[in-house]
Amino acid sequence: MQTIHQILKNNWGHSQFRPMQEEIIQSVMSGKDTLALLPTGGGKSICFQVPGLAINGLCLVISPLIALMKDQVENLNSKNIKAAALYSGMHRMEIERTLSNCLFGETKFLYVSPERLKSDDFLVNLTRMNIGLIAVDEAHCISQWGYDFRPPYLEIADIREYFPKVPIIALTATATPLVVEDIQDKLKFRERNVFQKSFARSNLIYLTLRTENKMERLLRIIHNVKGTGIIYVRNRRKTQEIAAFLQKRNITAEYYHAGLSVEERDKKQNDWIKGIKQIMVSTNAFGMGIDKPDVRFVVHIDIPDSIEAYFQEAGRGGRDEKKSWAFMLYDDLDIEELQKKYIESFPELTFIRNVYKALCNYLQIPMEHGKDRVFDFEFSKFAKNYNFPTLLCYNALKFLEKEGYFVLNEAYYKPSKITIRCSNEEIYSFQVANKKYDNFIKTLLRSYGGLFSNFVQIKEQDLADRLKIGYSQVIASLIHLEKNGIIIYDQQTDKAQIIFTANRINENQITLSYDRYQFLKETAKKRIDAMLNYTTNQTKCRSKLLLEYFGETNTLRCGECNICIKRNKMNINDFEFNNTVHIIKPLLQEKPMKMEDVVKSVDIFTEEKTIEIIRWLIDKEKIDIMEDKTLMWIKPKKNAK
């Protein structure tokens, strides 16, 4: 049996592991349940793929994002490691063949979405498999305290009873201390076991700038910081507008969002990765699974919904360990917009019921039907059809998803696939009886191997070119062959999908637990408040503020963010600054005081340094000067509830 170092060298070409990877792998190899917290770009997949190869049996990987599942399966297969994935929208026959290969073949990794664990057919097959390791990717999705809670994740622990001796490894890039504990509880860890690499990124400098002219500031950033950049915005329209704005100023920029065709997305992504385009202007649809090491700057034009989302997106800069910058540009309107978005994230129950009824009618689902059915779904078309406010409608759908009525998958590209469903003799008989399809079938068999045993990806245009016929004629021929029982033709799509996990019910039967609703609302409010606190903060090192959110206390100032730069000019060290604030803050919170009285209360440092610190706090709007010239500590502004 190969050692883990041999596996790493032979399959990934690396002679040594990154920091903490080996310790995590050794923990898994010893049979321990393990939680690995590694920042974006920290090499999480190695932590379960290496032990998955070393341990006897199949590694079951649970992941929420189809696009990431497909990427990892393709990467493993390119290394001649047998991997497969099961996700919604696959043909029934392909699912059966995939499961058969897991039971009797040499499949080493099986990727599944969490909702698959609710399928009785899947569970019957799963219990017959030789499972050696269970890996849970994006593990923060299991926690209701987390920023991306997905209820199907709660089903994961139930499969452990079938494999009592199999270790589980959970992985995430972002988790607060509360979420870290919750992950281990929900996955029924046999004992607490966490490996956490510091979230600190010493080469990444955070700068948050209040500005009334974002485009002018953006141009200054691009001209001053040379190299590749990402600009994140909230909606699709803005991606096009900002990219066009930059192009007019001779900056090579592209835009990217989930509404583009797969060909457009691939072209834009590849041009950016190769350096043909300097800037990618994108919604948060861009970046997952893309490991471009030399991104010199990331700019957020809109305030993200949470610290977790911001940290992950900003963290795509500087993965080559060279100095990079993460900018956030904001104005007062952005703060109002984020607060408004929070309020609209919690629709009333009546509205949620109306959306459910409209959705079932839109998809033509009869009462007490629909379970396990998969529908292509265009959200914008649906919302427009029923005149629903876009954001409220989207959040109503997300609530229905969280309550387990259906799963809403974001748009992803599924290529066309075919497989032969009859014998050689039956194909020959069909060719003799249908001469016009003889050459088509021969070309199909010559072009693609493995059609008798597997579903094989095809490109209709390639077939059209080889046969010198039209694209639509190829599709018509494939459909005809399927109707005659020769092949199974699973046609390509790149639409979002809805998978109903329960039969349709009367909308009046839909209920939401008041306590659960309030809990979700309160946790969302805390995330918004933390994001606004980070954005408007004018006194604390930005890196320290981010690290404290993730439970890392007693960290040093970065010395390079826009807060630290101003502090550095004061020529006052952290010990002097923190102790002075520690003394004067409670005094001024209790009652107003004159400047000279405040200065006298700080007798451990020179008066000059104390005055300089007070003036700095006044400038940063932490201390207010009253009409009678007394000083008072300013209470933080309350955000919308």
C-alpha cells in the first residue's frame, strides 16, 4: 500500500504537504472524526482525497454545489482516479449505472448532494457499499448559526448508524466558534477534534473606503495596483455597466454572471485566467473552484451580506503569498440598501404561501403529486409572470426550501450524454431496416468509446461537422434513436432546477415555526450588524476585526490597512493606545467630562500622547464634543431591525 506521501507525489506531483494538511490526514487515517478549518485556497480537497485513496473502500463525499462536484470529479478522473457524482437532473439509467459501479466496480470517490441522502433507493444501495471514509464539504451548511444553512445537511448524521466505525471528515473555509461547535454536534462526532489554520493573511491588506464617487476611486485603484483584479457587485446589470465603463477607458475588462451561457462563461473565465483580460467584474457566481494565484486586488463595490461571504471573496486575492489588496468601497446609500435587503429577507407567511401556490401552478403540479420530480426553472420569468417583487419572491422560495418542500439548485451546465441501451445484434437489425441511420450510428460508435457500458459526453456540433449535416438534424436523429430503443439521449441544459422533495399540498397547510422564524431573523441580523460594524469601523485594525469574528483573539495589528496607517502616523504603540482607551472610554460613557479632566485621568503616559489619542478618537467619531466643550463617548448607531 502506498504511503500518504507517495499518494501525494504520484497523483498531485507535490513532494510535501501544505501546513496542517498532514496532521489532518493522519487524524483521519487513525479513525478519528475530524473537522478541518482551512481558509480559501488552503487545499481542503487534499485533506480527504489523499486518505480516501489510502483507506480501503469508497470515499463518500457530500457537497452542496453541483458545479464544484463536477469539477472535482473531472480533476480526479484526469489523474486516472475513478470518481463519480450523483446529482439532480441525471437520467435514471445513469444513476443506476453509477451506483452499480460503486457496488461492483473500482469507483473510489462518490460525490452526492445532501438531498440524495433522503432517497430510499439511494440508501438501500449505500448500505451495501464498502464505505471507508465520509467527507462533508462546506460543512458550515449544517449549522443554523451559519451564513449558508441548508436543511438537507441535517440528514447526514443519520447515515452514520450504517457505518459506525467509519470516520467522518468535515471541511469548511469559514466558521465562527459557535458554528465550529455546532458542526461537531450535528455530525455526531465521537469526540471533539478540530484542526484550524489561522485565518490571518499577512500578505492581504484590507482597505474599506467611504466615497461619494466609486468609479473615480475604482480607476485610481486599477491604475495604482498593477495586475489582475476581481470586482464584485450585487447584480447582473452592474457587471455589464462597470465592465463597459472600464473598457471605454482602455482597461481590458470582462463581466460574468450566472445568466450567461456556458460557452460565454468559459470564454470569459479562460481569458481572465490567461491574463488576456485584466479585470473580471462579477456577481458572487464567480470564483468558486477557480484557483488563480496572482490576483493582486479584489474590490467590492457593494457591501456583502456577511463577514463570511466577504472574507471568502476577498480571500481570492494573493494566493501566491505576494502582497495583494482587498478594497471595499461604500457610501451611506449602501448601508441603507443592506438594511433594506435584510428586512426583505423575511417575507410574511401569507406571501410565502402565495409564492408556493403560484410555483406549483406555474410548474403544473397537481395536488398530492410532484415528489422527486425535477423541473428546469427560470426565476426571473416566474417572478415577472406573477408580478412578485424579485427579492421578496426569491427569499420566499429560500424559506420554502429550508422547510423541506423542495431544493432549489442554481444554474449549472449539464452536457449532453448518451448510452447504448440494446445489444449489438439489435443495433445491426435496426441499421438493416433503417438504411438512412446506418452511417449516423457507425459515426456515433466510432466517435465515442464505452457507449455500451457508460453514459458518455457528446457534442452535437462535433457530430454535425463529421457527418456534414445540420446541428438540428443531429438532435432529431438522436431523439429518433432514443424513441426506437437504441440509445438513451440525455440532452444538455444550463438552467436552474427545482427538485420537489415532497408532494404538493394546499398552501394553507404551510406553517412556519414562530421560534424558528425569529431565530433565523436574529442570526441574520447579527451577521448584518457584524458586516456593517466592519464596514464603518474607523478605529480598529481591519485584519484584527475579521479575525476576532472567527474567534481569533490576541492577534497583532496588520500595520498596513487604512486604520493602521493612520495609527502609525501617531507614533503611539498598541500598548499605549489600548490602555488609554481602556481608561477613558468608561469615564466618558458614564458622563461628559472636560478635556483637561480626561487627560488627568490617564496618568500612565504623557499628556501629549493622551491628547493625540483623544483627538484621533474625535476624528473617528468615537468621541463627541458637546456645546459646553465637554467630551462624551458616542453610542453606536442602531441598525434597522
